[in-house]
Amino acid sequence: MTYTDKQLTAVCAQLVHRLYNNTCAYPGCLVTGEMCQIAHIMGKGAYVHWRWAICNQLVLCHVHHNWYDGRAGSKLQAQATRELRKAHGFLFAECDKLKRTTPEPWTPAAKRAKLAQLRQALEQVTK
Ligand SMILES: [Zn+2]
């Protein structure tokens, strides 16, 4: 990852944590703070281009992140996907739309523009 990639990832994380009040987005889960992390609706591996799309990110606690990513077995993964889709359907719908589009390449200029846009959004939500 380049320096700009790291900055993009860091600003995204700050913004998304803020948007979720640093609380796990799993329905009924009240875990906050250090136990929470950024989860990607569309996996970073298969959908690397969308890793900085805000609609592709959720705050999940360690346990629910493991469930969603399938590290706790396919049964819990299916449950987590169902529950998160029910609770955050609009995000999943946006991600489904993105999957059908052809992404613009990440040129250095495009990354800088995205970074400026995200920083502005972060400034707005932290006011
Ligand atoms: Zn949780």
C-alpha cells in the first residue's frame, strides 16, 4: 500500500467509526470502542476497488466481524449476512449496484480527490 492508500484507509476508518458512533452495527450488539473494527460488505480481496467506498464499510465488533467474514463457520456467516442485510439493507443495495459498474482506475489524482472528499466528509461529521 502506498502512503495515499494508507491515508485513505485511515480517513475511511475514522469516518465510518464516527458514522456508527463507534458501536457494532450488528442488530442488538452493544459492543463499542476498541473491540470494534471496520468490516467490508464486499470483501477487500474480490472487490479491492471498492475498499474505500463508504457504503462498503460497517463497524463490527471482533465477534460479528468473524461471523460475517466466515471465520466462525458458514452457518454463522449466513446468519450474520441475513441480519446485517435486514438492518442495513440500503448499504447492501448500494454495494450490489457498485458490483455491476465498471470502476474508474485508481490514478494518483483520483486517490487524492477521494482523500480530499473523505476528509471533508469527516470534518462535517466531527463538527
Ligand atoms: Zn457485535
